[in-house]
Amino acid sequence: MSKIDRHTRLVQALDVLSEELDDELVMMRLEGNVFVKLDAIGTTIWTRLQAPTAVVDVCAALVEEFEVSMATCQQDVFRFLDQLYTQRLVRIAT
């Protein structure tokens, strides 16, 4: 079960390198050899997590920027952030 809920504040992990290439963002976690490519929406989420940000705030921004309902956005964002958290690409901000 994930520790992430709508009020959880997440931030990028410190040991992740990222670089934009065309319309994608390529990320690599130095410890553990994790390599991930993100599309435009994933990149938008990743950029928002440069500073500690609540999941609900990420979703609110995406609803404004893209044509998506809050319910669909939250479902998709929770799944995405849970994957990043499991891969230790993001961490819960303290």
C-alpha cells in the first residue's frame, strides 16, 4: 500500500539526473541503475516536483493545463507518482 495520498508533499530525489531530449525527459537514478523516459505530461509533473509539492496541487495544475477531469487526473497521477516513489525517484518531503 502506498504512503502517498492527495496531501502528501513530494519532491525529486537528490540522486536523480535528468535531461530533456526532444519531447521527452530522460532520468537516471545513480544508485540502483534506474532509467526512465517521461512524455510531456510526465515531464510537467517532474518539473513541478523540483520543490516540495502536494499531490493535490500537481493535479490542480494539470487540470488547468490539460483537458482532463480531476477524478481521472488524480487516478493517473497517483499511479504515476507511486511508480516514481517505488523506484525512489521522488521522496516524501519533510
